[in-house]
Amino acid sequence: METLAQYDKCLASCVDLFERKTQDYGTAWRILRPSSLTDQIFIKANRIRTLQEVGESKVGEGIEPEFIGIVNYCFMAMIQCDLDGSAPLELPVDEANRLYHEAKDATRALMQKKNHDYGEAWRDMRISSLTDLILMKLLRVKQIEDNNGKTVVSEGVEANYMDMANYALFALILSSEGVSV
């Protein structure tokens, strides 16, 4: 199966979960500042790393749902960064979904460009290395947030959120192919 089809299949699982949760909970996540969303992504990535190292889950949820959570939290963080302070906390479902799809589409477009330039190098990586890259990006984002968004030469937080979402999607693809953690 070609990469784009695999990517879209994994992404569809993320979209479906986001849209169903938005039906259930609305946009309660809007109360979170971008830095809190960054911390939520950190919790997910750290749990994945722990499960990879320990090899068992005591709460019965595996690694794949955590990667899906990373993707969705990244898109929520991108939405939060783009909305101004006057936006309501509770967005209409169709508006939340539209904003989610904008973040998703921008991330997918970035993946296509980078995947071309890097020659699908991620296919030869371990899932654990993708987890480590997500954790590294999180530390970078935290530093940027602690510096009030100021960088000297580095890309901003939105690009890092897109990279983390793409690493999580690559991990989901590799997992679906039976690549070990």
C-alpha cells in the first residue's frame, strides 16, 4: 500500500475519534492553553515510552490509542494557537471540525513535502525512535513556550506540532505493518 493511502487510513481514525468526542464533549479542550496541550502531548508520549520500555500496560490501553491522542492534541494545539482571545470556548461542532480539518490538511501537506525530500527515511526507523523524536520536539516546544514564543533561528511551535503529528502517524503506519515497538 502506498504511503499516502496508509497515512490517510491512520489519519481517518484520528478524525473519526475527534469528531465523535466533539459530539460528546463539545470543545471543552478549548479551556486549555497551548502550553497545557503541550503537556497533554507529553503525557501521551511519555506513557508510550514507558510502555515500550516496560512491555506491559496495567490499564489495558495500548500504544496505538496514545499515538492517535498525540495527533489529535497536536491539531487542537494548532487550533488554539490560531484562534484569538475573543473566540468562544464552546465552538459549534461544525466550526470545530472545520478548524480541525484545516490543521489536518496543513500537516498532511507538510508530510508530503518532507516525505519527498527525506525519501521516506522514517520507514527504516524504529517506532521507539519516533517516540523519542516526539519527546525531543516537546522539549523544544516547551522551551519556545517558556521564551514567550521567541526564537532566534528555529521554527515556531506550529511546525513542531505538525512534525509531532506526522511522527505519530508514521508510528501508526509502522505498527499497522507489524513493525515492533
